[in-house]
Amino acid sequence: MHNRLKDLRAEHGWSQAFLAEKLEVSRQSVNAIETGKYDPSLPLAFRIAKLFGKRIEEVFQYGE
């Protein structure tokens, strides 16, 4: 799954640690999602999209 998390985070000037705190996950989880090593749970994906004011499809795209 591809995602725009790193770009969205950069647009807001947020560090991985700051985003992790807002999402109540570890910084390592944010890093793993950004690098495609981990796909978030559906509830977490919705929290991420909501935090950035986006639809889930605007943050995450399925594909190889």
C-alpha cells in the first residue's frame, strides 16, 4: 500500500515524534507506515486521514 503520510506530515512541519504523539502510537510505527514496512489498522488509517482533514483514499492508495 502506498501512502502520502510523509508528505502530509512535512506540509504541516510535524516531526515523526509529534505525529506519533497525536496518533497515540510510537515514532517507530509512524516511520514504518511512511516507509511502507507496515500497513496501519483500519481505525488508525481513519485517524490519520481525519487528523489531516483528508479522505482515507487521499492518504492511502492500494497497489504494488
